Amino acid sequence: MYDQSMQAVSRRRSVRGYSNVSGRSRRSTERSQEQVRIIQLAVCLVLFLTIFLGKGIFPQKLSQVRGDILTLISADFDFQEALTNLGESLAGSGTVLSDLGNFCVEVFGAAPQSEERPRPASFTPPRSAEVLDAELKFLSQHADMAGCAAHYADISRFGLELTPETVKPEPSAEEVTEPEEPAAVPVAGTVVAMSDYSGQELPKNYTMDQLSLGELETATPVLGHLHSEYGYRDSPINGKYQFHGGVDIGGEMGDPIAAFAAGTVEYIGEDDSYGLYLQLDHGNGVKSFYAHCSKIVVSKGQTVELGEKVAEVGSTGDSTGPHLHLEMKYNSTHLNPAYYVDFLE
């Protein structure tokens, strides 16, 4: 009797012990399955974002992404039902890849799209199962941070290439402007800058204002130091205070004098004041005058090109040393050449 009672107690203990072990095993298995499902969900989210980026969403379009996300979370969608369907699917005979793919389509395909985004002409959508399989294999390799960065930065596996056309940001409505047309050049003779001259009254047909020469291409005849300005001065020849109708540019004897602009040799002459001189007609009323030359290398009526040599620097006439006396004219009005040529500092 005692032996039978002890055996019965022993069997009950054994049954309770087995039951406790089985319960712990089942709970451990359930926790393991829950962890697997959480990991699978996380992978699904990562893959969704990766594929989503592969469909043409790039950093410069984050505003569009934000709008899509807001639309997604505000949509009337039963996430609990989707999770339930996932559990039923995982309990079935389908593969994990197909289950996760169906879940992604069910959850993320529910958000309405406001517009169709353009895709590159060379884009070929990858198969979902292939992408999922490749990503799961990569995750199983336990790559470091550098490897993960390089992997997810490579979008070629989605059929895309990162080209300048792909990443070029689209201009906003405020940035889209029509190209500006170049400003029209004032016609020759137009006053483009008025002088604040307040000195002695100017001689007739002389102005201190800057006038436009139109679209005339010009060059500096001699690049040298400015020895004497346009305007009233004490003459270095007779000491009188009188108007100087041009600028004196320093140079060495025999330095070439270039044509201020393309034109025609209007006349050549020589006198005691200007020495050896010539004048070029550039058309539209614009003319240039060169004096104190040591030599003239062109003839009257000859056509010259912009910058072509027309004479050489000298000191003929009333001169204290080799230099070029340059005058500019528009029709009968004398201009200040300093507006139109350069000098050495």
C-alpha cells in the first residue's frame, strides 16, 4: 500500500515537472518566434525605405517624402488586420520571403499617391522577391557600419544609376526665371555719365560728359603713364593756363601706336604745334587723333583694323619728350579720352 502511494506521488511529480518544462519550452519558443517576427518586420521596413528610395526619391525631394509619410499615417488603414494576416500567413506553408513581400504590399500599398513620379528612362524595376532575398543575405553577413553605408548607398541594384541628371534638384517656382536679355548698348553720342565739372567755362564744342561710342570695339593705342590730363592746365610750353584738348600718354621713342578702333585714315599732316599727326574715322561720328608721332606707317584713305599699328611714338612739334597726344571726338564735339583708354598706374 505504501509502495503504491509513493509511486502515485512520484508519477504526479513527474507529470508536474514535465508540464513545467514543456510550458517553459513553449514560452521560450513563442518569445523566439516573436523576436523573429519583429526582426522580419524591421527588415521589411528597411527594405521598403530602400526600394522607396530606388523609385526616384532622393535627399533633395525630402519634402515630397514627408508628404507621402503624412498621407500614409493619416490614411484610414487597419494595421491590426494587416498584422493578423501576417501571423496567419507565417503560420501557413508560404515562404517567409513571400509573406514579408505580401505584408509590405498590403501595408505600404494602401497609401494613395498624389502624383506619378517620373523615373529615369533606363529604370527597370527589380523583382520584390529578389530584392528581399538579397537584403536578407546581406543582413546575415553582419557587416560593419562602413559596409552597411556602402551597401545602402549603392542604388544600382535597383536598376538606377546616380547621374548628374538624376540628382539635379528641381528648381522651385520662385527660382524659375526667364533668361535676362543683355542690356542694349546706348547709341553713339548718348550721354552715359554726366560730369560734375564746375570750373572755368569750357571752349566751344568740348564736353566733360562721357558719351557712348555705341557698339564700337576699342583698344588702348599706347599703354603708358598719364602725363597730362584733358582739361585746363598750365602749358609746359608757354606757361599759360589754357585748355588741353586730349591726354598725353608717356612712351619710348619708336613705340608702336595702335589704332583705337577699326576705321579709315581720314587725313595725315604735320605742323609746329602737333608735329606729325593723323586722324582715323571709325564711323557713326567717332574719330581718334594722334599727334607728336615720329613716324606714320599708313596712308590717307587706308582701311585699318582694330589695334593695327598706324604710327610710332615721337616728340615732334611742341613737345617736351616722347609721348602720344591722343584726342577723341564725336562729330564736332571733343571728348575726354580718359573714359575710353587704360593707363599704367
